[in-house]
Amino acid sequence: MTDYHQPVLLHECIDGLALQPGGTYVDVTFGGGGHSREILRRLEEGRLFAFDQDADAKANAQALNDQRLTFIASNFRNLKRYLRLYKADGIDGILADLGISSHQIDTPERGFSTRFDADLDMRMNQQAERTAREVVNDYPEAELHRILGMYGEITNARTAASAIVSARSNRTINTVNELKTALQRYAPRGKENKYFAQVFQALRIEVNDELKALEEFLEQVPDVLKPGGRLVVLSYHSLEDRLVKNFINKGKFQGDVEKDLFGNEIKPLQSVTRKPIEASPDEISRNPRARSAKLRIAEKI
């Protein structure tokens, strides 16, 4: 499983759940099963529900062969529906690791990595219809500008969008290298790898509707957690972390926290950690992908 994906901040995540041996927990991003395996190791008669839309993750869950584990082949935006289906009431803790798995990045044909030439795919759920190829070739220039600027946070998003439209007018952009070639002259010198990583992040977020799915998931969390239940979320870029932070601190994604007539804040969760927990230099040296991770822990009021 560590070959598939090395879990980031593993012990901090598990400690954040404040596990009870007989509790009911949810890992909404099963992936390689690293976090789930550690949860199961600490459970006794408890239950664990695991969500993931990737077919490889399902195979990993089956390999665990643990009767306490129920794998749900779905996006975590469907959290409430499936927990209701399985009659799982009063969840003690929910864990979400929002990062893409090492396995997905390192599998060339998935099209997630800038390091390999492959078809522009980037689908987490390989049964989904929309691919990165369609976004790059079919989206209007204004939409590409919005996506690259908002999700990729690149400074020359308008120029990049125009370059993509110009390149695709001559021939369809089908592969990773064809997209990189179209943008090569606009990548800051010496920072090409970071630039392409931001472009690919933007496309991946759009293809998988990641931020909207995260919002829908977070809004359901208070309804399924029991009082005192924990939410543990690992995010890897500022867009995700901002949504998680705002929802924990304000109970919504924008604006100020609402208050009742007595001035008490109206929000379902309270933060357990004053600041996000970050990986130690030692962990980063062992697992460079931990560098950008931010862990937030909250408890249902």
C-alpha cells in the first residue's frame, strides 16, 4: 500500500480522530488504504466506511479483507445518501485526504502528471464522461482563462488561455506533451515545472469538479457526525484549505459567521487546532508531497 500512496501526517490524522475502539468512522478518500488500515488497526468491534470513486481503490479495499470495512464506490459528495443507505447513524469521525494519490500521479496513462506523455485524461472516476482533453479543446477561451486563473492561480492565465485556443485551431491537443508545447514559451524560465503543475492542477479540478464536491461534502458533515464527533481534513492547496477553514470557523464558505440574538455564533463545528498542522522537515524529506499539506481538525458542537 505504501507503494500505491504514502499517507501524509498519518499519526496526526489518526490522533485527530480521537478514535474509540467501538466507534463508527468514515474515510472518504480511501485511495491506497493507508489511513483506513491504521484506523482498523485501532478499532475493535467498530465500523469503518470508505469512499472512493477510483476502481484501483476498490481493489485495494478488497485486499484488506476486513469485515469491519464497508467500501462505497462513490464520490464523497454522496456521503449522506450512502450512510443513510447503510443505516450508519451518529458517525464518530470523518477523515478526508484531499490529495491525489502517488499511484494516480505515477500511472502515465491517467494523464495526471507532467512527467509522462499520455492522453489528456485526469479523471478520478474513469467512468466519467468529461476528460482534460475535452476541457482543453472544447471550452471557450473565457472559460479557460477563468479556470487557469482561479484553479491554477497562474499569473498569465489570459495569455495561456489564448495560447491554447490558438494551438488547437491548428490541430486538436490530445496529449500532455502537446499541451506543454503550446504553453512552453509562456512558462517562467527556471520555473517551468511549477507552472505546468499549476496548469494541470487547474484542469484536474475542473475535470473532477473538485471544489464543488468538497463544498457539498463539508455541508453534509454536521448532519452525519454525532455531537463531539471529529472532522479531520488534509488539503494540499490554498483553494481547498480556504474552503475547509471557512466552513469550520464560520459554518459557511463566504462572509462572516452568523450570530443569534444573544451574540452567540451559529456554526456546527469548532476548530480543535488553532492553526493547521503541517508536516515536519523529517517527513517532508521522506515524502516531498507532504510539503504543501495542511491538516485541520474540528469537532461537532
